[in-house]
Amino acid sequence: MDILVIEDDPTVQQIIAKALERGGYMVKCVGNGLQALAELQDATFRAIVCDVGLPFLEGKSLYDHIKAEYPEMAARMLFVTGMANEPETRRFLDRTGRPVVAKPFELNELLSAVRSVAEHASRTPQSVKKPKR
């Protein structure tokens, strides 16, 4: 699988998935952070498109967990959010240093950001730390 999309709004999730599929990617979609963690136990992705406002495990906590357990995957994340200008969210996004695509976004803008992350991932090693069980 190329791209993991973590988005709780089914309409936005479908729009993102279709745009990425038209861009030539294979896409796996989940609706919350807990489902994303389950996917990361079994798969490696070239890029992860993550909403910030998610149920069960919000994007901020999810990023911190992924950074601790799967650092190579954290380096492949990009965020989509309608809250990019809210101070707390802005501090979080600045802290991560990861690309951000603000909602509403142009599909070409999203596809360009994903391509950039995915291309960088294809030039880096794929040794991903798995959590100890």
C-alpha cells in the first residue's frame, strides 16, 4: 500500500482517496487514530495523510505515538486540517515540521504534497521499528 489516509469525515476521505488513486497511488483509508495504529502494525506506507481533528485518538496524540514507535513513518506524515490557524494547532504543526495542507484545499496542492513526501520516502531506508509485544 502506498498511502494511508486518516480522515474521519467520509466525504473528505473519499475525495482524498479518489484524488490520490487518480494520481497513481494505492490508498488505504481509516477513520480514526486507533485504526491507523492497527494498520501500522502490519504495513509500511510511503506517505500518511492525517487529519488533526480525529475521534478516539486525535492527530496530535497519534503523531506523538507514531514518532515514538515508528519514527520512519512519522517522517512520512503530512497533515490536512481546517484548524491550521488555531494557536494550539499551529504550535503542534510547527513542532512537527511536517507538511500541512489547509482545508479547504485544492486537489493539486494535496497531490503535490503527497508526491513530495512519498518521493522522499522512496529514497530512505524502510527499516520501521515495530512495537514490542
